[in-house]
Amino acid sequence: MVFASGNTSTAVVVPSSPPTNAALPILEAFISYSIEFVFFPDFAGTSVAPNTFSNNLLNNLGNFTGTKPHIRVGGNTQDYALYNASLKAAVNGTYNNARSPDYPTTIYIGPSFFDSYNTFPDTKYVHGFNLGLGGNNSAGWQTLLDTVPLACKALGGDKLLWWEYGNEPDLFSTSAQGPVRPPGWHESQYVAQWLNGTRAISGQLEKYCPELLGGEKYGYLAPSFAGTNSRLKPVLTWQDGLNVDGDVKIFSSHNYIGGATQPGVTLQGTLMNHTKTVLSIASQVNVSNHLSLPSSIPFILGETNSLYNQGKPGLSNSFGAALWGLDFNLYCAAVGIRRVHMHMGTDYRYAAWQPVATNKTSIGTKPPYYGQVAAAAVIGELGRGEVKIVNLPLEGELESAYAAFVDGKLEKIAVINMQSYNYTLNGTSAVRNPERRKGKTYSFQVPRYCDGKVGVQRLLANGSDAITGVTWDGWSYNWELERGKPVRLGNITVGESVRRIGGVVSIEVPDSSAAVLGFGGK
């Protein structure tokens, strides 16, 4: 690995076992996905023509951790979708650019929509029902009654994880896409409507899919608020009786680091910035602590990504966003967020992959996917033992490090150098940056049992502004090669190793890249 000499950090002391205040062990499918409701057929395909590209990418993550990602089918468009039994297509959507140029806001779904649940083997789903219209007009309510039988039959067997009723209801009275509740909308009104709808869902299940009722099979992600400080407050909602029926199985919140059109949003200052991530997640951790949830109800991010409003070109689809995603996922694991569903949709800038070709975007694997793969590799196969992620505080806000422990012993250290290096001049031109790439040497004082060779794997691209040419440990998951299956590239150095000297392991990490140290080698 050749780069200009840079700083050397003082050795960070890594504990021999997770501290007593470490977060709970990693849940299965920690890195999961949220797919925008209206675009789910694009990502999944149909039983006759399944989207094998998407399935290959899901399989890759499953091969790292032992469980394929769970798929939440929801988002803003779940609360626009009405059912039309005579519609031959899965979706008929009409765009109103004044409301959103990125997804339709007048939506009808037909019976074939539910066929898309038959495409990904060994995958569990969350299906989102329409509360936005279902709770305040007859067409929406009829859609709920009509689609429960279709959804439950499609998700029979082992495919159902849980249900969801409503997306971001804390924004129903203030939504930029058009309010669907009056200005006085408050927590107790929401709870009353949610209970009314979920009890109707239960009633329909009793008629059409009674095998999906019962404590182990019937339940919800809720409340799926947009954040922690919108019109409706999570703690007040919980106190107002959201779980009076005992069917909230996962407490789900949503989180974005910032907005795509917010003034001052930059790759370095907003995404490739550990301090920003810490501050963003702090409010989620605070809510989780105040909820005092029983251990049986995990607190998760049921929808999250970099910048809301589907991301910003040049930021959310860049290699810098992959580094952000690696940092974000590992930090969430370290502070007790039990699962993270990365949101995406067709043509979304922050999507991990584009599932189909459109007149806006070519089909392909995007840089954010590689950050998710790297995070999955750090977590590793969960069947081998109890995995805990511990944050290792570093000096600067443009760097982070994490230790992965398995059954109490150090197995891996991930180091992320988020100091920006643009491959092109100013990150915006076709002219190559004449400056040589710098880097930093990181040192870790590791436990005495970490003897032997230390393997090195790297998350690399030509620079933080790169949107192609990304690799994890020399592997490419590009559509163009094997439709998302892993392909080892011959032009990337792999098989590196370092050794523990005087109890210290040191690793050089170029700017805008990450390295993972693996212990236990011979």
C-alpha cells in the first residue's frame, strides 16, 4: 500500500474483553434493508422473472453473517397506496413533481404486487400497511381490509417477520408531500387509530390466515417515527398505550444524518465525519434509554440512510458514503441499536444498488453497498458465538475504530480514515487530482492472547469522490461482472498481514479508506 507519509497515532489500548457497559450482542440480520413500497417489484421481480441481481447481493451479506438481510417493504409510498383488484400491473403510480420527483404519490397496487414476495429464498419480510389514508378515509380503510388476506397468504410459512401499520405518522400533520392529518394531531389520536387498524388486521388474519396469529408469529414494528423530535414524541406515544395489546415486537425509529438540500451539507463535513454520526445517533440512544423497553423488544432503525429526500448526487452515491455507512453501522451496533434497515428505492441516490435500468440510472451495484459488505464482514458469522462491537475512541472526528469480540475475545479491529481524498480535482471535474494520497498509521495495544499473524482486509476506491471501482478485500460485486456475485480482481493487493510487536499492532490506512485487522492467524 503506497501513499505519502502522514501522521502516526499513539497506541490505542484495546480491552481484553468487552467492557461491562458494552452493548448487547448483535442480532441476526443486523444489516438489513428497507425498500420503498412502490419500488419493491423492481427490486424483487416476480416469481416468473425474479430479480436475481438483487438476490445475489442479499446472498453476499447472508454469507458473511449467516442470515440474509430482513426486508422491510414500506416508506412514504406505503401510505399513498390504494388497492385495485382489477389492476393487471403490480403498481400504477402517478408522479406529481411538486410533491416529489422521486416517487409517485398517487398509487394503486394490484394483486400481482404480492407475487414479489415469492422471489427471494430464505428471506424474512416486514409488510407495511397504509395508515396515512387507512385511518382517515373509506378507500384507505377498504384497502387495509382487502390487502391483509393477500399479504398474509404471500407471507405464509417462514417469510413473515412482522407487520407495520403506517410510515412516519409523526409527520402526518406536517409532511412536505401534503398533510394527511389536522394541525392538532397528537400522540393519543395516533395510538387510537393505530390500535383500531391493527385490531382490524388481526381480525382479517383470523379469517384468512389464522396460522399467523399467536405471540410468536403475530406482531408489529412500531411506531416507525421519522425521528425523535417531530410532532409526535416516541416516549409519550409509548406511555399513551401503543403496546396495550402486547403486539409491538420491535420498537422502530427512523434516522437520517441530514437532508439532501440542506445548506452546508458536504461529503467531508456531513458524512465522512464521525462526530456527526455520534450526534445523530445520540438522540436515538436517549429515546431508547427513556423508553426502558423490556429486553424482548429490541430498539432498531427500521429506516435509515445518509441524507433524506433520497440522497444527494456526488455525496450519497460516492465512496465517501460507503465509508460513512461502515462507520454508521458499526457505531449503531456499539451503542445498542439492535438492527439497521438501510433504505432504498429505484433511482434513489443513496441506494445500495439500482435494481433495474431506467432513463435516469443504469442497473448496478453502488458504493454504499460496499460499506455494508465491510460492516457485515466485521460482524462475521453469528453462529460462531456471541458477537459484540465496541467503539474505540480516536483523537479526531475524521476517523473511527471498532473492536469485534466473539465470546469475549478480540477477533477483529476496523479502522476508518475519513480524511477526504478526491481522485478528481476538487471532487467535481474529470481532471485527476495531482496531489499524492496521504494516510495515517494507526497503532493498537492488543491483548496478550492476540499472537500470531494479523490479517488485513481493505475497503478501497480511488478516492472519496469515486462512484466506481470500489472493492472490499479485492472483491467486486458489480453487475457487469457476475451480476452481483463476488469476483476477485487481479489488480488489487490482498493477503496482507502485520505482526504484533511488543504488544502493539500497527496498520497504515490511506486517507478515504478503511482497514480491518483479523486476529487468530498463524
